[in-house]
Amino acid sequence: MERALSSKANLLTKQLMNEALNLEKAQQQQKKNEETLRELESTISEVNKDVETVQERRAALKAEIHLLDSDRQDLQNEIRQKEQRAKDKILPEIERVNKLIAEVNAEIAATQAKTEKEEALNRDIEGKIAAMDKDKEEYKDKIDTL
């Protein structure tokens, strides 16, 4: 019986040692897991900071894009206004020049009509002169024959 108890005690001691060894291994594994967890939490913290930085940069870029769009619209409006002012300034001058051109064209047409009338009168006068020259020659011939 003492042997059985001693054997049982040895068995229990072995089991206890095995359990102590398993406990030690489990504690070591737990330490490794805790360290890994801390590393992962640190990595998550860094990633969260990076994400926050990216979000801040994205927000800043959106604000910058908005400002650039606003500047672009302002510039486009300014260009349209300058174009309109230039048109408003030049249109009266264009109208004045067009009036002058119309007046000159009217004068040219009137001068051409007058020139055509004078040319017709000149032809009539030349015809009369030619007729008078013929009559003069005839009168000369008559006077010479007398």
C-alpha cells in the first residue's frame, strides 16, 4: 500500500510537473501573445494616425479644389466682363465706321450716276459738235462754190 501510495505520489508528482511545465509553456505563450497584441495595437495606432493624416490631407485637398474652382469661376467671370466691356466699347466705333462706309458707298454710287450722265451729255455734245463740224464743212463747201 505504501508502494501504491508512493507510486501514486510519483505519478501525481509527474502529472504536477507536467502541468507546471504546461503552465509555464502557456505563460510563455501568453507573454508572446501579449507582446504580439501590443505590437498589433501599436501598428493599429500608427495605421489610425496614418488614416487620420490621409483624411486631413483629403479634406485640405477638397478645400483647395474648392478654392481653385472658385478662383477659376472668378477668372472666367472677369474674362467675360472684359470681353463685354471691349464689345461695348468697340461696337459704337464699328457702327460709326459702317455708317461711314455706307455714306462713302452712297457717294460713290451718286458720283457714278453723275459721271454716267455727264458722259451721256458729253456724247450728245460730241455728236452735236460732229454735226456742227459737218454743217460747217458743208457751209464752207457752199461758200467756196459761190
